[in-house]
Amino acid sequence: MEILCVTSRSCSVLLDPEGLYEARRKHELFLDGERLGEEYRSITSLFDLEPDTDYILESRTEQDGRETLTFRTKRETCTLDVRSFGAKGDGETEDTAMLQAAILCCPEGGRVLIPAGEYVTGPLFLKSYMMLEIADGAVLKLLTDRNRFPVLPGEAPADNANGEILLGLFEGCATDGFAAALNGIDLTDTAVIGEGVVDGRAQEGDWWVNPKEIRIASRGNLLYTQRCKGMLIQGLTFTNSPSWNLHPAYSEDLDFIDIRIQAPWDSPNTDGFDPESCRNVRLLGAEISVGDDCIAIKSGKIDLGRKYKRACENLEIGWCALLDGHGGVTVGSEMAGGVKQVYAHHCYMKGNDRALRIKTRRDRGRDGVVDGIRFEDIRMDGVKMPLVVNSFYFCDKDGKTERVQSREKLPVDETTPEIGKVIFERVAASGCKACAAYAMGLPEKPMEHLILRDCRFDFDPEAKPMIPAMALGVEECCRRGIIAKFIRRLTLDHVRMDGIQGERLETFNVEEIAEQ
């Protein structure tokens, strides 16, 4: 067992490092000798703990016997109960002012407690050095009238090196945007924990009606951060967001542990987790089922990428269940600042259109470098496309122009992005449909190195043809092997494909192939 995080009132523990989202066997848990129950997941969390207290956690399994660890909760200066500030939690009365007042009054090292109840609220703004606990049975029910939401300006003039501060962001651009349910701007060491729910209620308003239309401002999130350092989000459920669910931006040292993110499969642009230009991020033990990409890693379109040169880097995604989204773990397409050192491992994926998906295109710029992407120890069921690398993604107004979509070798200049090394190791995918992998770099800047090692792909015998990558000129595929184009090095090491039709490997302009 391994401690992942500890607060004054909670603790998250990794029970099975070799499990996926579900552990390989059930664990019977005891805290200070008192039985808690059985846990089937690899990561579990304990709540309702006392501050500044020592605990002994014991795990018992039939195969491994007993294992114990000790931990001590953090100190806490005070607890402020939002009901003492006048919050009703009756599901009808608006509690925004009361909840915000409790947050503003919380001293350093303190806790704001939202006990069981239904709290109708507008956007809330967090403070540094505090913890907000949304307890078991508590639901934050977001207002549905967009006219009641504050707007975050895309940028504001400032006396700094950039001459501005960024506030609102939408799809990689500085854009006026509605505030999120929970907002963190320039915070340090803030935690939001608990077993409660943040419900965006988007289906009750007009957020999902004509979603591409900008009405007042761009649609908001359930959690949004800008320039934060040291944040923990633990245990919560996020559901029915107006747009992307969790959107940390230009922030670092972030932990998202044992959370759930939910939206209907047909809800528009409800990405689960979209870190943008962030550093040192952990997403562990999450279950995500949404209407768009489960996880989308970003770093801005060309203007922000060129100006701030802020990569999204050093991310760990582990022991997660990624279900029903268009993409499982996606890089881009807004990645003009680069995406580097992403380690996704011990995850279970089911029903995604494209599991590991890299999306870029000409005009993302020379700072748009994707490199060091590792995807290891993964099981996939019913995923149509396990791996897609697409350097011709046809997003934006000019995405289908001849220049963006040309397969001719164009000059390399300041607009040219690049893809370095991508590793796909110990992956077992069943029910594949189109092909095992479809990867293409740019003719003028080929992908540096694609590695598939110790992988197995089993195909659905009833599969129907589909287009594997969203680019012009890509043919429909059905039960094909690996298709690789414009790549410097391709390494295939013990890759098994069962049920394919045709050749195992189809290449075009691949400079070096190593296969065994």
C-alpha cells in the first residue's frame, strides 16, 4: 500500500499498484482495528477523519494476507459550517452569497464544511491555504440561467512582462468565458475534498442548445483554475457540466485523486479532464464517462503558444476507468505550447472511439512539440481505434484548406509542429474495429519514433468500416493492421494482431522499421 495524499480530514491510498481501475482482488479494510468494508478498486479514500491524528490502516486479501500502513492527518485551524452563515441547502433557496461568505472568512489552514443537503449556487471562488469539504450527501446545484453568471474576461491589461493577465480561456484562446462552478485564480495550496457532488445541471438550462453559438460568453466548466500552485481535488463527483468539466490552466503541482466525472454520451464538448499548459499533474483513480474526450491535454492555439511558450508537461494518469468518451487520452488539438512527458498507465478503457489520440496540424507552430508520451499497462474493450496519431486534424475554420491538408512536403518554418517519441507498451485491446494503429506525421517533419511493444489487438468479427483519423483523404478501414505514414522510426516488438484482414503493416514514407 502507498499513501497518495493526506489532508486534515481524509486520506487516499493505492491498494494495488499492479491492478487497473479495479484491483486484481478485493481488499478488506480496517482502520484502527475497526472494519470499514471491502474495496474492489486499486485506489480508495477515507473521509471523516480527525485532524492531527495518527491512524493505522490494514488491508487483508486472501492471497497476500495482511498489510498495514500508518499515517497522520494534517492540522486544521478551524471549521466553518456554511449553515452557520445562513445557507439553507433545501434545493430551492439560492445559497451563493452564504457559501462565498464562508470561503472568504476562512483563515489560513481552515476548513469550510458543506454538510449534506442540496445547495443552489452560482459560481464560487476559492481562496489560498484553505480546504473546502463537500460532504457525503451534499450537492452543489449550479444555477441554470447564464445571465446570473459572472464573466471572466479573456485577458486584462497588467504591468507585467506580458502586458496582460489571462482569465477566460476557451479551446486554446483567450476568450471571455463564464465562470465555473468552482474557480481558483492565483491560488496556493488549496484543497476541495469530500464525497459530495458538483452538478452543473446543464440539461436543465440552454447550455447544450446550439453549443457552438457564443451567447454573452463561452460556456464554463465545473472546475477552472488559472495560475494556481498546489491544489488537491479528492473524492468528488462532477456531473452535467455546461462544457469541459475540469479545466486547470497555467497551473502546477495539481492532484486529482479518486474522482468521478459524468455526462451523457451525447452531451456536446463535455470533455472530462482538460489540463492546459500545466505542470506536474496527477490524475489517479478517476472514473470518467462523458460526451467528448475523457482526457484532453492542451497548451493553447498558436497565439498563446507562441507568446507564453508554456508546455503541458509531467503528467501522470493512473488506475483510471475511461468510458464512453470519443477519446480516452487525447493530446491536442490545441497544443501550440507543446505537450511533453505524459505517462498513462494501469487504466481500463471501454467504448472509446479512439483510445490514445494525438491531434495536431500545420500552424500549431514550432513550439508545438509532442514528445515523451508513454501509454503502458492498459486494457481496452470495444475500442474502435486503439492508437491514432494525426498531423492533419481538420479543426478550425481553415482546417480543411489545401495547405493544412496537403500531403506534399512543405517548407519547415515557424508554423510547423512536430511529434517526437510515442510508446505503446503492454496493451491488450479486444473488440477493435478499424485498425490497430493509424499514425501519420507531417511530410516535412516526420514523426520521430513510434514504438509498440508487447501488445495484443483482437478484432471484432462484426466490425463495420470507419474512418480512423479525422483528416481529409483518410480512407475507411475495417479490421486492418498498423498503418504508418511519414515516420522516421517504427519499432514493433512482439505485437500480435488477431482477426485482421490483409497485411499486418502498411507503410508510406517510413524511413526505418524494426520488427520482431
